Amino acid sequence: MTAIETIAPSEPPVIGLAPVGTPLLEMRDIVKRYGSFTALNGMNFHVNDAEVVALLGDNGAGKSTLVKMMSGINPPTSGTILANGKEVQFRSRADSEAAGVETIYQDIALVDAMSITRNIFLGREIVKPGGFLDHRAMEEKTIEILGSAVQISGIDDPEKEVGFLSGGQKQAVAIARAVHFKRNILLLDEPTSALSVRETEHLLAYVRELRDQGTSSVLVTHNIYHAFQVCDRFVVMSHGQKVFEAAKADTSIDEVTYHVIRT
Amino acid sequence: MTMTQSDPVASSDHIRAAIDTRNQRGPLVKLRDWITSRPEGGIAVLFVTVQIVVIAAALANPQFRYLSDANIAVMLKAIAPLGIMALGVGVLMIAGEFDLSVGSLYSFCAIVTATLTAQWGGDGAEGVAWAPFAAAAAGLAVGTAAGLLNGYVTLKFAIPSFITTLGAMLMWKGVTLFYHGATSLRFKPSEPFATLFGGSVGIVHASIIWFAIAAAIFWAMLHHHRIGNHFFAVGGNRQAAVAIGINPMKTKLIAFGLTGFMAAFAGIIAGTRVSSIQPGGGQGLELVAIAACVIGGHALMGGRGSILGIVLGTALMFTIQDVLLLMRAPGFYFEMFVGLLIVLAVIMNMAIRRRG
């Protein structure tokens, strides 16, 4: 690693690699301001078909802001979002759901006082006519989900309240939910923070497996070694901008690390 | 956690086995698990214990007239208005908000109903039949609108509902005096309104039947309908609800509207029963309703509670009041006991949950 140099504020943002074909999701020249604070400043980002993208950068770089935007819960101040080449508005969770995006959040989006089944189907309840919950159908699906996608150690009752689960088990429920409903893109925002080493290995293997089946993922992480295990492309952010982008074949752990820490 | 996608049926076996074990529990184990896992578990134990003690005392001592028809009738009648109000307050608490204005609305909406009934000629036994129904609809609409206004101001300006509804409580109290004055108001609606809302089936007054109907509807809505699921979600973890695509504004607004509606309904039911309405009659009821919900296992910060808890909380409070009245204890004993009960109920709930 060479000497650490600082980026001058006037340095133009890196445009990075051009998308191959029509990307599943593309963000062009995205700006997000909170009052006088600019969280994203001319950010470009795209996710291709069947690839795993690493979104890296130090705290406050704007990774979570970008993930929340792609999840639809944090609309941009300006910029263009394209899903499958068509311009779309991401104003609410419903918009991103329509584009096939599922997110596993850093601050696990589960309600402690509700059961595993109710958490998995929250906002997407299986209902009978009149909007009444179909408890039996949801429990049946939950059994399948918990059994197939993510076998969670120690969880054997879908009626158990999420508040009684361990951090890793909660994370696993959140992952199982996203995996079940995912269609095109899975966003993983620091998914391994509550997981053990073994659970992390399993999750990363699973992300690779999903890619082989055609589902793309965006992995937000501080752990560059994890990123190198599964990701095809690396995007490094700093101060709301892209400062480095490279395909796995064209870069190395040292180079990516250098770009994360130099900014 | 192991991640495999192969053979989902086989890998679900341990879950199915666990569910089978759960379904094959003995009745006592089931009861224990219910008590430890449900928010109203603790209060259910307390309620049953109190009933057993009081009924045993009544059987042992004929002077203690707890089981007399007259006493049961009076106690049931007393439960209904507060219970109806507490259903709305409790659902709003689950959604993570408070409404302190329900006591004022209770009086105001009843007075609107009584005044319009008189104006439209529905007063007395020979009055116009439709008038009290139309007037009650107006009263319920006012209550609902007031509830929605509380919600709108709270959510639009992102201020605590405690503050919004504290202001609303004083405002509606003032509006009541402005609209009607401080004197009590006669309310003798024409038939069939009077029988529908003020009649009796044996010792069961119409108001308690309406409470039972309302509780059943609220139970279906809160525990078995999509909207109830969303109430728990926005109250339990607002950020999670937003992230998953639930609109907290819309969800909470519905809860605020329901609370206003139920406050008005409670006021109208109570007014019909006693045939007169006191402008200050609802004062303090908002806190008693919140107390009933807390005794029934509701979390003050939202996300936890149940309809059975609201019903049992209300019923337990009035059982204690009734017993004290039968023992000719002075009125302030009631407040002392309810005060103790709130704290005891919460301590007990916490203890049971920790053991569970």
C-alpha cells in the first residue's frame, strides 16, 4: 500500500464501468440532500443481470442512503432511476417491490412483538375475501420458507415471537423473508453483522447460489474479504460519490482496500 | 443456520415435528403457555382469582350480595360505556399513539346527539322514530372527525399525540360548554332507539350487548384482519413497518378515527341509559380507559395488547369497584385500588413474561 493521499473536493466523480446491455436497475446522476447536507452527490450505480455487486466505503460514505433509495423508502432529490431500461419513480416501497427489489436491512426490519409468521408476511399478508388473514396458509408457507431457504438453528415454531430470538436468528428470519419474496435483486445491507462465522459462510454461499440461478445481489459490507468471496464487481463510495469501480478480474483486495481507506 | 435449497420438504420436518408437539400438549401445559406468552395472560389469572374469591365470599355470606340479579345487572351496565371507549383507546395504543380527548368527546358527541334528537322531534315516547338514529349518526360522525383531526395534526406536524390530544381534550371541553352550557341535558329518545340502546334482555342491559358486539368486531379486526396486523407493526416498530411498505400515516389515521368513533358511541350509549347527559360527565374517563388497557397488558409504547386484555382490564376494574360499593367503602377507595392495580398488573405481566 502506498502513502495515503486525500481526495480534493474538486476531483470529478468517477463514472466507472459502463453497464453491459440493459441493467436490471440503474441509478444515474443521483443527488440526495437532507437540508444543507448532501448525502449523495452525482452517484451512478447499476446492477446487471445475474451478478453480485459489492458496495463498499467507510462510514458515512452514503452506502445506506443508496440502499434505502433502491428499496424505495428514500426518494432521490434529483437523478434518474431505470428499471430494465425504463425510467421509473421510486417513491415508496411499492415502487421498488414492482421492480423486483428485496432488501435485508442493517437495522433488522422486524417487529419484536409479532410472531415469525406475521413478520415474514408483514405488508404482504395472505388474506381471504374482505382482507381477513389466512393464518393457515401463512403458517404453511412459513414452515416451507424456514425449512428450505434458511434453516435457522433453534427455531422450530413459526408462532414464536421474534423478540425471543437471538440476533443471528432474527437476521436469518429477515434473510428468509427477503429471499422468499425476491424476484430480481436482493439488497444486503451489512447482513453479516449479527451472524457467526459459520452463518456468514453459509449466507455468502447462498448469495453465490442465487446468482447462479439468475438473481442479482448488492452486498453492502465493511468486510472486503467477504466481498471478494462472492462479488463480481466492486464499487467504492466516499462522500456520496463513486471513487472506484472495477470488475473482480481487473483488481485485487489490496487495490480495493486502498480505495476504501484513502478517502 | 444452514443454507440449502435441496429438498425443502425434508428440511421442514423438524418444524412440523415441533408444531405437532405443540398441538399435542396437555390442556394444563397449553394453559400455562397461553398465560406466559399472551399480553393478557397475567390479568386473566388475576381476574379469575378475584372472581373465585368474591364468588366464594358471596356463597359463604348471604349478606354480601355480589351474585344477586340486581348487582350483576348494575355491574354489567357500568362496564359497557368505559369498555366501548377503551376498545378504541386500546387499539390506538397498540398503533403507538394516545388519545386524551376521548373523555371530552364522550360528553360532546352525546350532547350533539341529544340536542339534534330534540330539534328533529325525536324526543319522548311519541317522537319521530328516525330522529335519534340520524342524530346518533351525526354524533358518531363528529367523534370520528375529531379523532381524524387529532391524527392529522399529530402526523402532519410530527408531534407527540399526547400533546395534540391534551390540547384537544381542553378544546372539546370548551366547545361543549360553548355549544350547550354547563347544565345537564335530558335525553329521552323515541322508540325503537330507546329499546335498541336502552332496553334489557333479562338482567342484561342493551349497552352490554353493544359492548359485546363491538368487542367481537374489534377482535376480528385487530387479531384476524390485515389492518390489525398493521396496527401492531406501526406501533411495535415504525421503521420496520415503513421499510416493509406499510404506510404508517394511513394506518395510524384509521386508528385515530376509530378511537373518536368509539368515544362518541360510548357517550351516546351512556346517555341513553341514564336519560340525561352531564357536560362534564366524561372528564377523567380518558385516563381510566388507558388504565384499563394497561391493566389488560397493553404496552405504553405500543405494539402489544389484545381485545381480551381490554375487556378483562375493564371488567376487573368494575368488579373491584362493585365489591367496594357492596362493602359500603367510601368512593376514594376505588381510586386507591385502581392505582395499586395498575402498578401490580404491570409488575405481574413483566414477571410472567420473564419466566416465559
